[in-house]
Amino acid sequence: VQLQAFGGGLVQAGGFLRLSCAASGRTSSIYDMGWFRQPPGKEREFVAAISRRGGLTYYADSVKGRFAVSRDNAKNTLYLQMNSLKPEDAANYYCAAASTVRKGVLSTTPTEYDYWGQGTQVTVSS
């Protein structure tokens, strides 16, 4: 499985961006998908996750109510709609996919994901 994230860029505080992550290869092996971010000089942190069919989502408290994760399995694409962006949202954003079924529980730590995209940079100016 290969993941490619794109859609990052420079945006003013209060603005919005939509990140996409295209999956290719053996996509039938993908279950949960998620977004993580890594601000400069900090560790990678969980942002959002979504179950295979999209019926279950989970967000970090810092983005709840502002970000929305979704996926289109027909297009093998994961999305992250980011609204009301703040300077503290600036980071390199990574998409990830898990190949292990976790019924009723979404994966929220990096070690639970098997495949990673290359990251897309989000910069928020104040």
C-alpha cells in the first residue's frame, strides 16, 4: 500500500484547507485510516481517525469541532477538512492506514498504523 498526501499550503488564521490522501496498491487490506501531524521540534501527534466504512470517527480535543475526517473508498482517498485554522495547527500532516481490524475502537497511536504517506506541510499565519 502506498499513500500520498497533498493539499497543504499557507493559509491565514481563521481560514481553511482540505487535505487529501490517495491510496494505491493493495487497498483492500486497509481498515482504519488516520491523520497525524508533527509541528517543528515536536513529536508526531494524533489528529483524527476514521473506520473502514466511515461510520466511526474520532478527533483530538485540539481539533474537535473544527476538523472533519472523511473517506471515499470508491476513490481510495482520505480527506481532512480543516476549518478555523489557528497558528498552532501549523505542522507537517501525515496520513496513515492500518491493516489490522480493531472492532469498535479506532487507532490513535502511530504504532497502530502500518502505512504512512510522505506528509504535506500546513502553515498558518497569524
